[in-house]
Amino acid sequence: MATTLRLRIRPTIDADAITEIHDALDQAEATPDCRILVLEGGDGVFCTGLNLEGAANEDASDGGTAFFGLLKRFTTTPRAVVARVDGRVAGGGVGLAAASDFVYASARSTFSLPEALWGLLPCCVLPFLIRRTGFQKAYTMTFSTQPVDAAEAERFHLVDAVADDPRALVNRLAYRLTKLDESIIGDMKGYFREMWILSDEVEATAVKEFSRLMSTPEVRRRLTDYATHKRFPWER
């Protein structure tokens, strides 16, 4: 069976979290018989997105560029990226799942895009989410900010399969991928990428809008207020 590399990701996304995932991809790509990088969360949480406590003090443009670049790498690496979800997924965590090649989730998992509650938008997430789910579901998830459960997420293709033990699905996939040459995975991803909207223009638009929203005084105040007092915007 092909080597499977597993990484327990951090519950929130910041520069260190992005670096750790890049390092894991480097390791997977440097291992000739590795075919799969599995991203796993902790107990009850896969990833809840942007680290709000640190976001108010970071350069928004740099953060957006780094995160979009990571998601784009998922679509180019000659390895299968699998999100094994068991619990809550929100914001940028939805981006990690949407950009993955396969998403296997437990029944208790939920997915949400709450950014609008802070005056933000999931700018870097949406190109990858739309690629998976289509425009309308990505739009309503963004607009409503409400979570969807794993069964519903499977119906609109954010999740590939729901199982009591998603590890069994990973093992089955690993066995099948032993039949593929390493090069064909990269070739396949490159071919499909040419058919989709992940252009340089889309990336520039996503990063620019994320930077603009993150730089507004009201959003900065909301993030700082949360970091200082753990108070949500509607609790003022």
C-alpha cells in the first residue's frame, strides 16, 4: 500500500499553521511511494479558520496571499490531499476542505462560513468552494452564515463521503492509488486546473478584497474586541 502521511492541523489558521501544512506537503512530495497527505483535526474540531486573536495585528495582504497560495498548492501537488473531518469546520477550515481532493467526514461534522458576522467575507475560500459545490450553495452558505451538517454537505458535494470511521475510506483510497504512477496525479490536477477559474486574476481579486475588508476600522475593532474581551460583535 502507498505511504500515507498524516498531519494533525492546528484548530485555527495563522502563519505557523500554513507553514506546517507546507512542510508536510514538502515531506509527502519528497517521499517517492507517498500518495496521500491526510489532514486531521483534534477531537470535535477540524479547523475553525482565521486566528482572530492574531489577525488584528497581521498584514492582511500577506495573510491572504499565503492562505490562497496554500489552497492553490493543494490543486497542484502530485499527491492526493485528503481532509478527514470529525467535528466543527468553519471559515478558512472550509477552504482547507474545499481545496482538498477528497473530504471524508463523520456524521457529527458541521461546516459554516461565519465571516459576514465580523464584517468579512471568505474571499480566499470561495473560489475553491465554488469549484466543489457550485455557485448557489457557496453563496447561501456565505449569506446565511448558518452551519450545515455532514449529510447535507455530502448532498451538495462539499463532502465526498460520510462514515462512522473515515479512516477506512482513507485506507481504501490508498490501496487504489498504489495503481497510479506518481506523475499522473500531477498531470491530472494540471489538466483539470486548466478547465476552471483559478486564474491569477481570481487570486488577485480574492487577496485584494480580503485585504480591503481586513483593513477597515470597524472590522479591526471587532477583531480586537474579541481578542481582548472574547466578546462577539453582537454582544456589544
